[in-house]
Amino acid sequence: MKKLIAEFIGTFWLVLGGCGSAVLAAGIPEIGIGLVGVALAFGLTVLTGVYALGHISGGHFNPAVSIGLWVGGRFEAKELLPYIISQVLGGIAGAGILYLIVSNQAGFTGYSQAGDFATNFYGVEQYGHTFNMTAALVTEVVMTFMFLIVILGATHKNASPGFAGLAIGLALTLIHLISIPVTNTSVNPARSTAQALFVGTEAIGQLWLFWVAPIVGAILAGLLYKFIAPNK
């Protein structure tokens, strides 16, 4: 139960901090943090969350990470489903708090389009570009693959102790810098689900991709890293 609470809190923090920065602070004229600021915010949530809670639960905060670690031989199968449920619920709680804040501003009219409320998307014009489903699928598979490679490497028994959180946080920052214009960056099904539930039909209709692609990328990374550097 302590592990599940830690995963709930960590995913709550990731969604509230990362998506909150995108929704509340990114687009403010003249002083907005922009794409770079949002990317850094996501990295900082994972970095701080790993150091605060990693010693309790491992600091996954992401169903794809849990699945990748399981495939890579670093995580027990019996804990997989409870972890995923805790992560999704934590993400929904974070998105709920964010929606409560945003919906209590003057003139709020709600969200209805994929891309709104920091949801993930494909085939929607954002930042002056429109990327199709294929581009989104490739991006999410590859970005999650590399994220898991970093995680598996940074947490390997032969890696330098104490630096895993830093490496993982910086990797997530870089991933967002690359892929925010393509999909708003998921690499995390819990984060995608949490935001989509508060937007509605269009975002939920695209949600399948942001479960399938990160999980595929995580599985591929787990298989590869288990082959090239078994944790034995």
C-alpha cells in the first residue's frame, strides 16, 4: 500500500506540475514560459518525484515505465496492475485539481478539442504544424523507447548511485523539447488519460494511440536492455 500511495502522489505531481505549467503558464504574453519552460517543468516533476518517492516505490509514475521495467526483469508481474491503477488514479487527481483551478477563472468556457488542456493529439494544428497519426505513433514509440533505455541504464546495478533521478529528469525534458510540437508529448498513458477525461470526445477518441505507442516503445526497450545489459 505504501508503494501504491507513492505512485499515486508521484503521478499526481507529474500531471499537476507538467500539465499545469502548460495550461497556466506557457501562453502568458511576454512572460510565458513557452515550450522550453513546459519541457523543463515535466523534467523537474520527475526529478523531484524520483528523489522524494523513488526509495519507496521505485518512482515509476508511468504505466509504460512499469511495463518496461517488468519486461526488462526489474519489476515483479504481481505488482504491475496495482501500480498502473495507482498511476492512472493519481494522474486523474492531478488533472482534476488543475481543472478546478482553471475552471474558476473569469470567462472560462470549457474544453472540447484535442490539444486543449495539455491533452495529447495528432492531426490537429498546433504551434504552426499538423502531424498525422503515423508521425505521432513513431514519435511516441521512439521517445518512450529512449526514455526506458535511460531509466534502465541509470538504475542498473553498475550505474553510478545517486544520479538516476537527474538522468531521468533530464531525459524527459529532452523528450518534451523534441516532441511537444508533434503530440504534446505523452510517453505516459496515465498523463494522457488524465487530461483527456476533462476534454471529452475528441481527445478520448485519440487516447488509444497514447496507450499503445508508449507501451510498445517500453516493451522494445525492456527486451533490448535485458539482452545488452542484464541486471545480474
